[in-house]
Amino acid sequence: MLADVLDSNNAVGRVLDDAAEPVRLVIWDLDETFWKGTLTEGGITQVPENIQIVKTLAERGIISSICSKNDFEPIRKILEAEGIWDYFILPSIDWTPKGLRIQQLIEDVQLRPGTVLFLDDNPINLNEAKHVIPDLQIASHEFIPHLLDHPKLQGKDDKALSRLNQYKLLERRKRDSSEAGDDQAAFLRSSNIRVEIIHDFEAHIGRAVELINRTNQLNFTKVRLSDDVEQAKNELRALVSDAQVQAGLVHVRDNYGDHGLCGIYVIDQRRLLHYAFSCRILGMGVETWLYQRLGSPHIRIQGEVLTDIREHKDIDWINRAGSSDDQTVKEEFPFLIARGGCDLDAICHYLQFVTPTSVGEFNISREGFDARRDHSIFTRYALDGGPTPEQLAVAERLGYRAEDFKSALVNKEPGGVYLLSFLADTAYALYRHRRTGLRVPFAVSGRSNHREDGRTAQIEQLPAHYRTGNHWFAEALRLLQYEFDYEGPISMDELADTLRDLIASLPEDSHIFVIGGNETLRDAQHGHTHTSHVTREMNQMIRTVIADRPGAHILPFRDFIQSEDEVQSWSHFERMVYFRMAERLRDLTKAD
């Protein structure tokens, strides 16, 4: 903070101390500070050096404002004549005490008081402001010649005046918002707020790091990256490349202009790791709107924030925008139904912004049990009306539930998009209950190959938490061993029959996309390429079944991999692979 810049006797400013925060806003008194003389007492003399200081500060990204006891219009005309009026944001010019006015100004610009410097020749005004705002930095007019040289006012290069222009937008919004009075929702609707989600981080990696490390009042998780900028960039690159991670940057525009990249989110398995926004969009509702569009994922909010994103609000004044123009993007299809493994979950994340309804039916972990409800056998049960009560009772003893045998795929409404994956069929064996005929997969924990007979697993070989107390999994394994027969992986003919029946049951104008499995895996260390003949057979089967169905497409993973560095395993890839698949799906839907 500024060393207590007032000398107790003569109110002469002293040099800023080392503990002070870098200054982001300078608030100027006018009479005997910005200029010489007092306007109401015989006239003034401009100080050209001070005019240049304001312009130079703006080129460093440091903004200036005014807090003066004068009449507004004469001041505006004088500063306009000097060509400097537009360099000041939210000028406060009237005859009321300055402390409360400065407090309101700081709130309006959404800055921390410790980053604001108030300059005045009158020690009474300085002391009053400091009393109202204890963290405010203050200095007398005699400090002005030292402003540009002081390390706390160096800012960063902004010769394009982008920061000033952003605050001028804020100024216009504040003025129009005040004129709207109590009906802020109507004002926001008239503002035409448009939000674009950018998923390719590399072009904006510096801004992404900045949002995580420098935002506070709208940083909900406050999980920071390294203080070293290059290391922080690499940390973020590594994080958002993970197959289980979804992430986006938030670009906001409205009728007042382009607010730039204002937010970032990073989600790992339905948990927000980073959720941070610039205060320049405070009051627009963007952070709450996005949280709702993301499906209200789990978040651990740290410290104080200015918005309660968990409070339900009907935000109808924000629309999604595209990158190619400044116009609102309409929803592209009425609904999306996805059924498959975690690969579909990753793809669906990028599609939820273009449809009002998105239903995901994915495999799920229950107390360590991998419930592979994405296997086609469950689709067959859904198409045929479900298991018998006796079969369901047995399935529940294995860890499955009644809802696993149901599916939104039986929806008969027209115009929707269906996204399907049958990769579980190639990786998991089926077991048949001898008495009821129930057929289901069963993933035995700790085994790497689920195509083999899991009944050979020994209870004592299970992970420790499955063998303690009365854990149900051990009993489920016994049930599998004593009452089920091993069938092995489902045949391609049976899978083809299910896919054919499913497609025939869907409305004719449906858009159907089936994920094609990854057929090859390269071992970079040894220079070998491994081929999955099972996956290749499945892909060929899918092409054959969908060949005559209009609006049906296969999306093979290999078509979207640009580098082997993006391949993490047979069925897991870096985030951008899934993004490219989502973009292709959208393009094909429009073409259909």
C-alpha cells in the first residue's frame, strides 16, 4: 500500500511503499491537482504534463477517473476541448463529499480498493476517502511528477487502449442500467448478450492462465497455477488434454461491444476444477447461465465470491454466439440422446450448447462396480420392453438397477440426434443366468481383460475394500460363479440385429451417428503398430447396417486424430479429438 502518503503537517505525498499493490486506476481531483487554479474562483491553467500522464497511463493499461467538487457540464466541456475527456471513465463531478463517491466508483469499476490511487491537493479529502475506504491508496498532488517513474504504475503495454475501451463499454452499460431503474431484467434483455464458448485453448493459453491466476471476486474455485507463466501454460495444457476433462473459454459480446475472453471453466468427471470470470461481466448473469448450461456440476466454492451461482435463476437474456459472426446462434436440433461409454460423454459436452435437451446414458460406477449399461444387451432389453421381474431381481443382486434396462432411445419424437457407441460390446463378455435366462455383462474388479471368464476370479484376490465387512460385490461374484454361464463377447451378428432394429424404430428424419472404434494403436517406444481385428470387424458391420439409412453416419476415431500424441489408449484420446468429432457431427447434421 502507499506509505501513509500524507505528511502530518503539510499533506505532501511520499513515495509509494513496497507493500503497495500495482495501481490499476488513478482517481484525479481537478482544482490545484490536475490543473492549476480553481474553476469557480477565477479560472484555471492547464498542465500539459498531466494531460500526457493520463494518456501514457492509458497506454500502460492503467485507467484514470475523476472525483471533483464542481459542476459536471463545465468540466466536461473543458476536458473535451483539451481532447482528454474520453480518457476518463465514470467521472464523479458534483458537490457531495468525496469518500462515498470514491467508494461507489470503485464498486462500479469492480476493482479492489488496494489497486486504486486517489490524488488530491486537499488533505481533508484524502483523509476522508481513506477513512471510508481503508485499503485505498492516496497521495497529494506533489506526487504527480513521480507517477510515470514509479514501479507500481508501470502496468503493461496497451498502446491499443484495449483496457480503456473495455471500461468505456462498462461506463455506457452502467449509465443505461441506471436509467433502466428496477427493471434490470428488461435492460439485460435489451443488451443482446451473446456468449461464445471456445474450446481450442492453444491460441489463447496466455489469457486462460491469466483468468485462473489473476481473477478473485468471480473466481469460484481459486485453484491457481504456477506463478511462472510458461510453467503455468504447460500445467494448463497438460490438464485440458486429458480425455476425462472438458474445458472452455468464455467470450462475451453485447450491444455495447466486445468484452473479450471473460471466463474459463475446466471440468473433470462432473467436477469443476476451475471456474473463474473477469469482473467486467459482473451483473450480466453469464457465470450463472453457464453453470446451468453445464448441468450444475459439483463445485467446491472457495472464499468470497460476488455471485451465488447455485441460486436458481431463469436467465432468458443470454444467447449462444458463434465465432464467425456477431449474431446469435440458434439451437441446431431439438434434442440429443446419447448412449454409450465415457467417449460419448466427452463428445456430448460440446453439443449441449446447441440443443435444448441432452440425455446421456453412459456406463456408471457404483461403489467400485462398473455397471456397463452401455452394452447393446441393455438396448435390446429396452427395445423389447425390459427384463421379467424375476430377471430384474437377479440383475439387482449383481449391482444393476431397473433404470439400466430403460432408454430414451425409445423416444419417437422427430428431428432429433442419436449418438451411439457399442465399444463395450467388443470389450466385455456376457453371462447368462441359468434359471431366468438373464444376459448381462459383469466387470470383475482388478481384471484387465473383461472378455475372459470372470467367474475364475478368487474372492481373496479382490481389492481389500471388496473383502471387508459385508461388501455386496463379493456376494455378487459368488452369484456369478454359481448361477451363471459364461457366453463370451457378443457376436457381431447379434449386435448387427440390435443396431438394425434400433435404427428401424427411430423416426425417419432422425440423425443417427455411431462411433467407430479405434482399429490401431502405435507403440512409439518399440515402433510397433497393433491392430484390433475385433474393432475392425465391428466398424465394417456398422457401415453395412447403416448404408441404406438416410441421415445415418459412422464416426471412426481415426478420422479425428491429428497426431499419435493425442492417443492415450485404445479408447481414450486427448480432449480435442472429441471436440473435432462433435464439430463433424454438427456439420453432417446441417448437411442432412
